Amino acid sequence: MIGRILVALDKNAERWLLLVFYSMLVMTMAVEVVRRELFSYSSIWGEEVVRYAFIYLAWIGAASAVRERGHIRIDVLFHFVGERGKALLYIFGDLVMLAIAVLVVFYASEPVITSWKFGSVSHGLRVSMVWFLMAVPFGFCLITIRLLQSLKRDVKDLVAGRPVYEGGQLFD
């Protein structure tokens, strides 16, 4: 039972989170447009909800792109190397990105801890800023998990002599 839940989360976690935040963004924006146009009134909280939902969308979407290898990359070198070279380039790129992601989690956690310590709240929603500041460390934790999975897959492919997973291509 727990194994199936973990497999489902591994396969769809970003999709579900993206759906939640995108729905929240669209519904709040629609309500705010109606309120502004029909009633000549808007709220502070609506703007905050949309802003922070968009920030979460961006970082969760980045983790999803890492999982699918759908992020932007310059792949000119891949045309000049064989399968082993591609695997090594992907592993190198993932290791560099992993180092950056770990640094971002470390440094982006500092404002979260400070906000927690001093109890700062948002202006409109009056909710702890910790929830909003957590977007960056949370997103980069997801990115770190996906990078570790990618590294594991690439090393297995390299050792087995299989072609490395290259992800989908936007333009072909």
C-alpha cells in the first residue's frame, strides 16, 4: 500500500501540486477581476494569493522540468559525442545543478528561519510569511530529489551501456 502511494507520488507529485496552485491562481484572479469590474472593489489578499501561487508554480514547474529533462539546454555538444559521452555530459550537468540546488536550499532557508523566529506575517492575508518564503527551498528540495533520481538513472544507463534518457524535445 505504502509502496503504491510512493510510486504514485514519484510519478505525479509535481502534476498534482501544479494543478492545485494553478487552480488557486486562476480562481482567485477570476474572482478579483469580477470584483474589480462589477463592484469597483479589489482586495489585498487576492493579489497576494496570486503572487505566491505563481511563485510556487514556477519552482514546482522547474522540478517537473528536471524530472522530464524538459529544461532549456544547449545541446550542440551532444551531436559530436557518442552515447557514453552524452551520459557523461548529462551526469556532469546534473552534478553541477545539484551543487547549485543544495546551495540554494541552504541560503534560501535563512529568510525562512528568520521569519519563523520573528513571526512576520503577510500584509493582506495576515498569514505567516514562512509559508510564502518556503517556496524557494521547497522547490529546490524537489529539484534536488529529481536530480538525484536522474543521476541514479544515468549512472545505471552508463554502466549498462544503454542510451541515456534525453527527455522530450520541444522543437524537432
